[in-house]
Amino acid sequence: MEIVIYIVAGLILGIAAGIFYARGKSQDAVRVKVDEEITKLRDETIEKTRRRVEQEVREDLADSVRRELTEKYSTEVRAEVRADAEAESKRILERGESKVESLVKAAELEAKSIVLEAQKEADQELKERRGEAREVEDRLTKREATQDLRAVKLDEREADNHRREEAALQAEKKLATREIQLVERESSITSTLEKIASFTVEEAKRDLIARMTGEATIEAARKVREIEEAAVEEADKRAQKVIAVAVQRYAGDYVAEKCVSVVALPSDDMKGRIIGREGRNIRALEAATGIDVIIDDTPEAVIISGFDPVRREIARLTLEKLISDGRIHPSRIEEVALKTEQEVAQIIKEYGEKAAFELGIHGLHPEIIKLLGRLKYRTSYGQNMWAHSIEVGFLCGLMASELGVNVKLARRAGLLHDMGKALTHEQDGSHAVIGAEIARKHGEHEIVRNAIGAHHNDEPQNSVIAHLVIAADALSGARPGARREILETYVKRLEDLERISMGFDGVEKTYAIQAGREIRVMVEHSNVSDDQAYVLSREIARKIENEMTYPGQIKVCVIRETRAIDYAK
């Protein structure tokens, strides 16, 4: 037993020395490994020693031989155990030191990789900042060029105004000279009549007044025509330039939507599940969404019908989710409809923010953003109102930049001009008046509010921007393919044009052409003179303006011709 005690004590001392030495030289991770290895070695050594001692004890030896063997082997055992423990400790320490070195090398490599990555990120950031600086420099260069062009235009406009002033002064001088000539002519005619005729002065005056009135009327009509033609020509040139530049700089997508939505089904068996027992599922869907669900003989399709486009979209998405999920019953329908309504509300908000972002408009009230988003599901004559509002905003901004007007304010007014249409099915009244009231309620600028309320002449236009909104709205709605008209409305408009033109004296035939954008009027040459034809075109145009509603403008062309016909026999 003493031998066992000595062996265990020596083993414990060796292990303690090894542990102490290893604890001072290795890291925390190596220490854990050393403890595990030492524990394992200790257990193995104790087990070997115990077996050896037991074997020796069991041997039937004499006491003297036992003592000699005990003295002999105890020393050898202690030396052997000590040597084994020291060797194992050295091996453990060497492994720990090698692991520490490998960890240090790995840490150095990782540090180098981090430094390289940081250098790459710094180079990339430097490149991006240089690119941004170049972009800023390019924008400044373009802005300087634009300012130079604007200055040249202002100089040309000043020169044009100066020429007009000189022409007006010359016209005034000519009118004064003409007045003096008329007075002299009147006195000459009076004296001549008194000499060669038996007219009294009063009779001569009446005859002269009648002649001068006729001549003056024709002369005035001719002058008015010349002035108006010159003004219209100049206005048309400038308007065409502004509109052409605006249309050239903007190209928008056309989106047409219908008042019904069609949901595809995987099979006709799904129709029965949608209807449910005694129709409870379809009733629950209609009650939850407020939309009519039509299930007919159309193969693998269900029709969703409703006036409110937002509710129709909620019903469509709800039905698609129910079909894909497969669980269709009243409680599930109500749950999915509620979640879908929240999703659509978020989509509406995103579309409103997207419209404002595309036009670079900031500071809009959240309620106005929601109304803009609702226009995504609103159509007018087949034209999507969300896309139409963005298009009008762009066109207003482009025309405002050409005219030197506040571009941001023009874009804002163009974007918001039809937001009242999002509430026309909930509130009574014109969408322009509703939109203007919403703009006033949420603190929009007075120019923007007036442009919204006046773009359909519900109130007077108080700024240039209001007229730009009207022009941009007409451009967006009147361009080819933007809106749909039913055949009856189209034919009725052509019939009204021809009916109005035929209501004037001297008109022989009328033809509405160019899809109702032009009306050609044939007159009797013997009853209508050239000057009267000009007056007739003005009267027809004014009557069309007062009695009809149409997008864009209608050209009235009065044609007077004389035909000489003969036959060679």
C-alpha cells in the first residue's frame, strides 16, 4: 500500500508541476486541452499502477522476497511514472506552443486581409466621390448653358417687343392720317353732291353715312382679320414650340383598365368551393369586400365586378389568396380580406410616394399621398388617373421651364389637379372643386389650389400655372390612344358639328373630318363674300365652343369657290 501511495503522490506531484508549467506558457484554449490530456493520462497511469500492484500483491512470495521486490520496484515505478509524466507534459506543452503559433499566424493573416479590404473600400469610396464630383460639375455646366440660352431668349423677346412698339406707333400714325383723309373726303363728297345732285344736306349725309358704314365694316373686318391672323400665327408658333418641346422631352406609358377583374381558377371544381354550401362562402366574400362576384359558364374563371376600383382590387387579391391556400370558409374569408385590405392600403401609400418621388415633390400631406395612390385604381375614359397625373405634372414642369415659370410649383399643381377623382364616388360635386378644397384644407399654396379648382373652369384662372395645367391636361387626354370613347358618343359629336355648321345662312355642305378635329364648311360663292367667309368661320367656332364639350381644339375651315364650266362640242 505504501508503494501505491508513493506512486500516486509522485504522479500527483508530476502532474501538478506539468500543469503549473503549462498554465504559465500557453493560452486559454491550450490550457483546456492540457487539462484534458493530463486528466486522461492520470487516469490511465493510476489504472496501470493499480493493476500492477494488485498483481504483485497476489503473488505468493515470501516476505523477504516481497520486501526486496517492493523496495526494488517501488523505486523503479516512481522513476518510471515520473519519467512518463514529464515526457507527456513536454509533449502537451509542445503541442500547445505549436497551436499558439498557428493561432498567432492566423490572426496576422486575418489582420492583413482586413487591412486589404479596408484599403479596397477606401479606394471604392474615393472613386464614388470623384464620380459624384464629376456629376455635380456636369450639372453646373448644363445649368450655365441653360442660363445662357434663357438670356438669349430674353434678349430676343425684348427686341420683339421693341419691334411691336414701333409697329404700333406706325399704325397709330397711319390711323391718324387715315382719319384726316376721311374728313377731307367727306367734305369733298358733300360739296360734290350739293353741286351735281338735288340732294339736301341731310339726305347727302345719310347716303354718305350708309356708304362709309359699309366700307368701314368691310375695312374693319379686313383689319381685324389681318391683326388676328398675325396674332394667331405668332401665338401658334410660340405655343407649338412650347408644346413640341414639352412633348419631345416627355414620353409616358399608356395604361387602360376595365371596371371588372377576372380571376383565373385552376379548375372548374373550384367554383363550387367558392360558392360554398348554400352560397355561404360567396355571400361572406361579397359582404367582406363590398364587391359582386359573378360565377357563370366561363371556363376556369370568376368575374369580380364593382364601381370602386380599390374594393375590386381587394376582392381580387383576397380571392386569389383563398384559391392558392385552399381553405375557403366564412371566417377565413373575413381574415384574408382584412389582411388584404391592409396590404392594399400600404400599396396605395407606396404608389402615392412613388408619384411624388418621380416628380421631385416634397412636403405633401399624408392624406394627399393616399389620394394620389388611390388614383392607381381609378380610370377616366379608359385612362389610368395615376399615370395621367404624373404625365400632367411632367408636362406642366416642361412647359413652365420653357416659359420661365416656377417649375416645382407647376409640377405640384399638375400632379394634384385630379386628386379629387379619388373621392368622386364618396362625395358629391366636381372633382376639381373637391380637389381644391382638399388642397386648401391641407395647406397647399394658393396658386396650386387655384390651378386645381380652375382646370375645368369651375373658378377663374389666377396664374400662368393654372393655364399650364389646363393645357397639359388637354395634351395628356387628347393624344392618340390615351382615352377610349364609345361609338355612339363619337358619332354624336360628329353629327353635332355638322348640325351646328349647317345652321348658318349661305352654308351649302359640311363635312366633319380628322376624327372630329376639323369641320369643313362649303358655302355658296354668290351669297357669301371672302370677308363674310372669315366672319362665318368665327361665328361657327364660337357656337361650337358654347354648345359642345370636346378635348383639344376643332379647326373650322370655310371654303368658298367659283367654278366656270363650259363644253367643247
